[in-house]
Amino acid sequence: MLALRLARGTHPLVLLRRLMVAAASAGVGFLLLCTLTYALAHPDDSGASVVRLLWCLAPLAATVHFAVAVARTDPGTRLRSGLSAVGLGPARLAALAAVSTAVACSLGSMLALLFFLHLRGDLTGLPFDADAAELLAAEQPLPLGAVLTLLSLVPVLATVAAALALRPRPAKPGEETDPDRPAAPMAAPPGLPWGVALAAAGLAVETYASRGAAQSALPLPGQVADGPAGVLAGWALTAVGLALAGPGITHLCGRLLQTARPGATRLLAGRVLMEEAQRIGRPLGVVCAVASGAIAASTVYGTSSDVFGPVTALGVILVMACTTATLLTAVLEARQARAQTRTNLLRLGTSLAALHQATALRAVALLVAFVPLTWAVATLAAAPLSP
């Protein structure tokens, strides 16, 4: 009840982000139900059903990542003076954020079920009744246990991930307890070597899995060709590696901006990048992975409509929309975290134009670093899959 009361008084932009989480959850739930109906309609083709289920993992992971980012930027999760006295300490605020995430994702799952049943023709009274009855195996009865299990994946995973991300951590001796306080700018994120290793391992797995296959590419949902499922596993390793390497690359960009006798603008831009490396670096790495995967897929499969069916298109839209929204949410979180610093700089006489120049310089530095990396990974990923 407290979470619902807090939701009534939140800013419209916060409610919009929660509605976006619900929409993403609905999309993933619909994809999972489509996979279930395909398995019911083709009981002898278990391999294709497994491939379709594997393709649902990318939208599922992107949706959970987006839900956690929205929970982190929820104003209700921020510590305020006096809240602990009324029982709203860090643990209680984290629990409220997890409950809000569960409500939004559960709403999306229910909407997915209703829309799915209408398209099958099981429910009537709205447009699009039974428009996809043949595609969704309307002649087959739905197993209730499987439907509930699939629809509960996003709410359960997103709630657990949000609770773990926002759980209160014990402060080290001499360390402030503010959870929004960034790490010290000379402390480089430790994930860069592991990220590079995982990305290289993913490309190697993809190359090995594509050798000797009748089809050089992993079949998209809706295609009848067989292909190595290891290609998808290799791309997943590459994506995880880029996500781990993102903070280190962002930190390195900030360090390079401050080399060779930097001026005030370059020094400010570099320091901010180093401070925000952990916050925006990981979403940048995920966007880099998704963009490289999209470029590689367009190179291998082409852009014809007979290759990308409606199920594939929905999955691609979900992944790209969720990762982009997660990056924008992280940028908004970083902007809120340095609002006091911006106010202090203006009070000390820093011009607004200098702050804008520093912002533009940070954006250019990140583009120079991540755009060639995205293109290189896409080229290496598409090379073993091209005929």
C-alpha cells in the first residue's frame, strides 16, 4: 500500500518510465507465450523450439536491465533526513523499489496474457480477435502451469535484480554512506581486462560454432533452416564482455582527455567521465553490443521482410528500445548526481558555456571510443557467418 501511495504522488516522468517497464515486460511475456505455442504446435521439432526460447533471452535480459535502471533512478529510493525515524531506512526503501518494479512488470505480464488470448480467439470483445489464431496454435489447449511460469520470469527476475542492486551495503572505515556518491576518480574500474577477454572468447566461440554448418548463420525465429546455437552463445559472451569493459573504456577516455596539459574544459570533462565511468560505462557497453549485433545481423541476413518476421521484429525492437532507454536513464541519473557540483561551479564563476563545452567534449570522446569499437566487433562477428 505504501508503494502505491508513493506512486500516486510521483512525477509524470517517473510514471512514464514505470509504464515503459510495463510495456517492455508485456513484450517479453508475449514473446515467451509465442514460443510456448510454437512448441505446442510442433511437438516433434524440439530443436526449433529451443532456438526460439534462446532468442527470447536477449529481450528478457534487456528488460530486466532496464527495470533495474528505472528502480535506481526512482526518487522514492533516495535517502532523506528523517525517513529512518519513521521506519524508512535504506533496506525499507530498497524493498519499496523492488515492490514497485514487481508491480510494473506484473502489470505488463497481465497485459501480454490478455493480448495473447485475444489474438488466439480465447477472449472476445476487442479488435484483433482471433487474428493470429493459426500462428498461435489456437487449436491447442494452453498448459496453465507453463503459462504462469513464463509470465512470472520477468517480474521475478526484475524484482530480485532491483533488490540486489539497491540493497544497503556496509560502509568501509572512513567512507561516506551516501549510495549516490561516485567512486573516487583515481580508482579505475577493474572490469576492463575481463571484459576484453570475454569479448575475445565470445568471438572465438562464434567462429568455432559456425564452422562446417550447412547454414552459416543462426536461424531467426520463423525460419526453418538449422544452424549452430553456439553462435548465439558466442554473441552473448561478447555482449557480456563489452558490458564489463564499458566502465573501463569510459574511465580511459576521461584519463586521455586530461593528458598533454589540459585546459579547464578538458580537465572538467575528463574528471566527470572518470567519476561517472561506473554509472554510464556499463549501459554504453550494452548499447555497443546491441548495435554491433544489429550491424552483424543486417550484414548476414539482409533487411528483407521475409527474413525478419513479426516475432523477430518484436524482439529486436524490445532489445534496442530497452538498451537505449537504459542508457538515457543512466545519463539522467548521472546528471542528477552531479547537480550540486554544477551549482557550485556556477557559483564559483564558471560560465555556462564552459559547462556546455565540457558536456559536448565528453560526448565526442565517447563517440570516438565506442563507434569504432562497435564497428570492429560487428565486422568480426559477421565474418564467420557470411557465406
